[in-house]
Amino acid sequence: MFDYLIVMKIKILNVLLIISSLFGYLEWGEGQHSFLFQIEAELFQKIVSEPSSVIHPFTVIPSIGQLLLLITVFQKKPNKILTYIGIGSLGLLLGFMTLIGIIGKNPKIFFSTIPFLVFALMVIFNFKKNEF
């Protein structure tokens, strides 16, 4: 029973990592802004018609991270390595966004990344605490 609760907790946290990564907020230029889920939807539409226009490390690596985290949700016991790689892959983009929010003194960008960072720390703490 105890192991089941730990596994479910980590799976729920991994789902929360995916969801929170979609709510990262970006602003550029004058009047240009978007959430990551809006940008991802646009990328998935373009990948069919113009694949070369969406192939970029800041699009591919975080998408792979989301996919890896999604895979761990459906595993009987979430794989620690896949989870860490998923967090790292998404963390590259969201960590960079955090830095942009700090340097650019933009609280919207900065605070949009905090939920992801908190959930990432919670997952890492739970893996270490429970010796998965």
C-alpha cells in the first residue's frame, strides 16, 4: 500500500510537471505574448506543412521532455532516469525563461515558471526521500 501511494504521488507530480510547463508565459516585441501551450499548438500545426521551420533545440528538446514525462505516467513504476531527463529537458526552456524574467525584470514571465520549478523540486525530493 505504501509503495502504491508513493508511485501515485510521483505520477501525479509528473502530470503536474507537464501541465505547469504548458503555462509558461513569453513576451517579445510590442504587443507580442503567448503561453507555451499556444506556441506548442502552433508548432504541431506547422510540423505537418513546414517541418524544417519548427525544428529547433528550444522546440524539440522540451517536447521530448514532455513525452518522456508522459511515458512515466503510464509506467507501472515511473522510471527515475526518464523522469530526470524529462525534467532536465523541460528545465532547459523553463530555466531560461526564468532567467529572462529576472534579467528583463518581467514578473509575468518569471512567475509563470515557478510552478514547474516547484513541482520539479518536489519530484526530485520524493525520488531521493523514497530511494526509488
